[in-house]
Amino acid sequence: MPFADLGLSPELVQAVKAKGYDTPTPIQAQAIPSVLMMRDLIAIAQTGTGKTASFVLPMIDILAHGRRRAMMPRSLILEPTRELAAQVAENFEAYGKNHDLKMALLIGGVQMGDQVKALNEGVDVLIATPGRLMDLFERGKILLTGCDLLVIDEADRMLDMGFIPDIETICSKLPTTRQTLLFSATMPPPIKKLADKFLSNPKSIEVARPASANVNIAQHKVLVPSARNKRDVLRTLLRSDNVSTAMIFANRKTTVRELNKSLQSHGFSSGEIHGDMDQSSRIATLDQFKDGKINILCCSDVAARGLDVKGVSHVFNFDTPWHPDDYVHRIGRTGRAGATGRAFTLVAPEDLEAIDNVEKLTGMKIPVYEVETGKTSDKPERAPRERKAREERAPREDKPRREARAPREEAPAREEAPRAARAEKPRREERPRREEREPAGEPGEWNGPIPGFLGISAL
Ligand code: AMP
């Protein structure tokens, strides 16, 4: 089915064509007609499925009619991280180029003054992270009573980051007659509860997980005798597997940093992105990667989650992720939107339990890749070396269990502390405004120039 048959305006279909897309992805084909008919929507879909355009496109047509008013955004998109918010903003810029719509981005790490100014001028689309939005709302700088369309994106990620109470508060400030679209990769009970409470008669859509269904990703695991061998094996793979662009994931920020240094010292053109970096450095590195100035990006899960970096030929899991869901997200960076990609997971003895969990989640055994021969064994059973390592490893009780383990070093890259943690702050009247306290922004905040897509722009 072509885009023109989904009920979108000719201007919009033209903007989609200009981006090079002819055929809607399954989620777009299912979601767009319903959203245009003003129905609520629950979509179980991950990044990589084309889900962003499935709400951005119909929103542009819906918002094409109507007037902007000061301080009262007409629609609101909630995103868990700054990077995702910026990415949605980029989508609005590209698809909305033939429409006169105004957009504002409300994210941490950017000075509030400009954001407030944009709100005062009136915006059609407000893209926000919950923390910053609540902050402005509490300061009386924004009214949500004119907001007839709400998108909650990456709801399960919001749950991980403790944002659900904020979202509930935000939902209760919007008109009850609004249209609500909820996107989530999974549907854990708290998200189901949120949907039951705040959506009315929603259409439900579920699209296949890219990881389990995406035949465009060739997945391999490489068994290494010890974690010490990983760098060596990785370099061999980087040199031998026709790598044009690669994202390399590690479980700890320190590993990301050390790995990047080591790769650079071996002559690779690499960069790093992780939660310890300030926003401007993260964006600068990402831009270098997108522009091809570096071709290898070492990353942590939180910093890289959902980032749409096109044409990544390879994903390497330097460590097997502790959360099996993260595996799905990581390898989803390659093999995107029709392109083919390769994913390698380095498995040392301490990764065995994690890789087991990944295989349980995806429902498939990942074939073992022999670096020396470049061959893959499709043996359904565990390889002997792996079994031996498993037998030798410490008893199960000694291993950190998922529930009991220390919080990931890579704590979610929160925009601001979630509401539960912020509850202890004095009320608005008692505390000085942020601009007054720290005119230059919070320590570690980004005070430099705002790149085009992070700023405020007329579409
Ligand atoms: P998303 O799931 O929104 O992160 O999108 C994943 C990637 O698919 C992005 O690079 C989009 O630009 C791209 N994309 C979106 N819609 C289409 C389409 N209809 N055909 C091909 N690629 C698309």
C-alpha cells in the first residue's frame, strides 16, 4: 500500500517521498489511518520499526488546521531522554517542511529562557522530557489545557526511569477529551494500568520485535576464554569483517571509555558516548559519527538507546548486556529499515548467564562464530568450550542475581531526578527559580550554542 492511500495530505506524502520512503512500514500502515480518525492508540513497537513517523505524520496533518496560542501547546510528545526528544524533533522538521507548524523542544541541558520564550509565542508541537515539563508547569510557565493530542513514547523506558508518576500528573492536566497515543516496546503491568486509566477505547497494534523477526541482522556469538581476550578478538573482527560503521556496546561506562582509548591507540577512528558526558559532547560525538568523521562508536545502553544512526553495518556487544531487552535494542541499531547488518556478541565465562537469558528472550540460539576460520557453527547445542566454562564458573549463588544486583553503573540518563526523588525539594514558592540560582545553568549542563534541531524552529 502506498503512503498516498493512508489518508495523508498530498504535501505530507511529498515530504515523505523526499525522504526516500515509498511504502509505509507495518506500524505506519496500521497506525496512521486510526490516528487520522482521532482514535486513541496503544502500539507495542520498538525503535527501528518506523514508529516515529507513525505518529509524527498524522499529527502534522491534524495540526495543520487550528491556531497557536501563547503558553498553550496544541500537542505534546513525551520522550524519556533528550536524545530521543531531539530525534523526534528532527522528524518533525523533515516531514513538516511543507507545513506552517511551530515546534518547541523542552529538554534538560538547554537553558530554560529560550524555551519559555518559544512557549510564549505559541507552539503547535511540544516535545518534552517529563522532568523539564513538570518543572516549567510548576513555575506556571505552561498551560496544558489546550493540548488535545498527547503522545507517550517509549513508555516502558519511562517506567525504567521512574517517570510514571510524572506522566500520570501530566495526563491529569490535559483535557479529558484529548487523543492519546501510547508507544511501548513491551507492556509490563504498570504500563497496562496507565493505558487503562488514561486512554479511551484505544486501537491496539503490535508489530514484531525487530530482534526476533528481523532477518536482516546476522547474529553471532564469539566465545572468548576470558574477558582479557575481548579487545584482541574485537580488533580482529573489526579488521576482518568488512566493517564500515560500527557501534560497540559495553555494560560499564569505564569499559566504554577504556575501550575507546584502546581502539584509538590501535589506529581505529573511534569515539565514545555514555551517560557521564555532558549533552554538548554527546551530540558532538554523535554528529562526528553521523558525518562519517569517525566510523566506530563505543557506547553505553542508556546513551545509545533509540538513537537513529543510519547505515550501521555492525553492532558489537563487547559485553553481553545484563538486561536481555538491551540486547534487542543494541542489535536493532543495525539491519534497520531494510538494510542488512551484522551483530557480534563477545561471550566470556562471566557473560554466559546473560547470553542464556538473551537466547531465552529472543527464542533462538545465537550461532557461534569462529574468528580464526570466519565460519559460523549452527550447532543447536551449547558448544563444548562454553559448557566447560559454564561448569567451571562460580556457583550460581555467588553470581549477582538480576533483582539483587547493584544498580547498573550506567544509571538511566535522567533529564532530571524523577518525581519521586524530587518530592523532597521545597515547593516552588520557597525555592529560587533556576535562572536566578544559576544563570549559567546547572553544573554539567550544556550552555553552549543550541544546534538547529535542538533549538526552536518554525517548521
Ligand atoms: P523509528 O522506528 O521511528 O526509529 O525509525 C527507524 C528508521 O526507519 C528511521 O531511520 C526512519 O527514518 C526509517 N523509516 C521510517 N519510515 C520508513 C519507511 N516507510 N520506509 C523506510 N524507512 C523508514
